[in-house]
Amino acid sequence: MFEPVTIKDIAKALGLSTSTVSRALRDTYEISPATKKLVTDYAKQIGYKPNPIALSLKERRSKSIGVVVSEVANSYFSQAVDGIESIAYDKGYHVIISQTHESYEREVINVNHLASRSVDGLLVSLSSQTSDISHLKSLHDKGLPIVFFDRVADEIVTHKVIADNEKGAFEATDYLIKSGYRKIAHLTSSSYLSISIERLSGYKKALAHHGIEFREDYVKYCPHGGMLYEETETAIKELLALKDKPNAIFVAGDRLSTGCLSVFKNLNVAVPNDMAIAGFSNSDVLDLFNPSLTSIRQPAYEIGRLATEMLLKIIEAKYPIEEFEKKVLDTDLYIR
């Protein structure tokens, strides 16, 4: 069993009181230089390391932040996590990542576990099944710093960092229309997610801009955001079964885009001859797909960095922060 050296051990060995040793190690002015040197030399010699848990109890800081995402395998989130870590480690914070796999239950368990591990703050991107955010609201009300990125909750007043989802969706749909398609379906995640609402709005605006009527039966929701192959397959089969079936699809997510291509392959639907597709995706793997798909890329790395900077500002603020902002970053259309 690993037994770390404690301040008590040093005090006993040097015949000093624990408070004297503690002050000497903290380098306070009340201790004479000679005693300080004696204590620090001995501490070095025996490999004394301050206990981070004891320190965090004393300072009320654990120097760690919790991150809640749907899955790290999703290229958007892996890039965002890179951005989060680049800032956190520079500032001496550890990052604890947890995945919800788009499950509300898991999100609640993960959030409460991170809070009980006394993280200094949370960076959250909601799961596609989360419509009730009381688990986050109660922690936020108790003073736990929380910053949302990508999938945000309007009810909680804090910093939020998102991509310009509406503009991105408009551009992708507009691209399909300009490529000659007028029967464009929309495949998206759960209806109440902030990104779904914003992307649906951009899709509708592009149709209206070109005088194309919006059709409710052309919109398909996948409540698990593409995590379940069957769900994506069912949605596409329903579109293909329509009497006036679409000839293009605008897909509103990373997981859904690659899932959609898999379904087409298995159903022998030729892209773009039978069905054209444009979607939101940060995956570099798309370049290897044949046929590929034109995609909207989000500045995931930048979103991660910015959200972390904002969170650390709240954590390290001397006074409660009253002013919060929602940062909206630009997206790019990658035509393949």
C-alpha cells in the first residue's frame, strides 16, 4: 500500500511542530530562513509532495475541470477536447472527460460524479436526450461554474460558445439547391437540442430564399443523434418510401453524416446519382469516402479553447461575474 510522506512525518523527524513545517513549506515570512532551509532541504531529500486532495480541501480548489460530451470518438468533440486541454494544461488545470453516449441518465450520473469529485467547474455539451436540465441548474445555483459549448441550455445564465449553426445550415442547403436539387430532406438529431433548432431554421431559410415550399414529411429526427444505426436507417427508409421522395439530404450532425453514408451503401443508394448529400461534419475521414460529401466544418478546436478560457475566468474571478456572453463562431463550407 502506497503511503505518501506527510507534514507530520517531517515534523517528527526534525523535532518541529507541524504548523512550523507547514509554514516553512508555504514560505511564509513568520519562519526564519534557517528553519525554512532545514525543512525544505529535508522535504526534498525524502521526496515530499504536497497532497493535492488535502490542498484542494484547504484552498477549496482541485485545479481540475470536468468536461461532459456525447462521445470523444466524434471528430467534432475530439477536436474540441484538444482545444480545451491546450488551455487547461497551460494554466495548470487537469481535465476530466466523461461521455454521455447521448444518454440523459448517463449525463446526470456523470455531472453529479464530477461535482462530487469537487472539480472547479464544468464544460458541458448536452446529450441529445436531455430536455430537463435541473441536474445542472441546481449545481449552478449552488455556485459551481458552468460554461456550455456547442449544445447549450438557454435556461442557465452563463457563458456559451457555439458555431453559427443557422448560417452553416443555410449554406449547405443553398449549395444543394444551387447544384440543381429542389427536393431536399433534412436529417437531424432530437428536436429540442439547441443545434437542431438552429440548423432547422437555416434549412428553412434557404428553402424560402429560393421559393421552395417547406415539407414537414421531409424532416426526420434521430433522437440518439446517429449513435444507433437502426435509427438512421429507419429515417432514410421512410424518406425513400415517400411517394414524392427527396433527391438530396441536408444532414445536421457529424455522427449522422457518416451514418447516412453507411446506410446508403448498404441500401445500394448511389451518391450523388440517386441521392445528393451535404452535412455538418468535422471528420477528416470524409476525404477518404467515395463518394464523399460536401460538409460544414465548425471551428471545434477554437470553440474548446474559448469555452475553457471563459470557464477559467469564472473560476479565478475575485468577485462573482455578472455579465455573461454567448460567442458565435463562423463555420466553413467544404465543397467536395
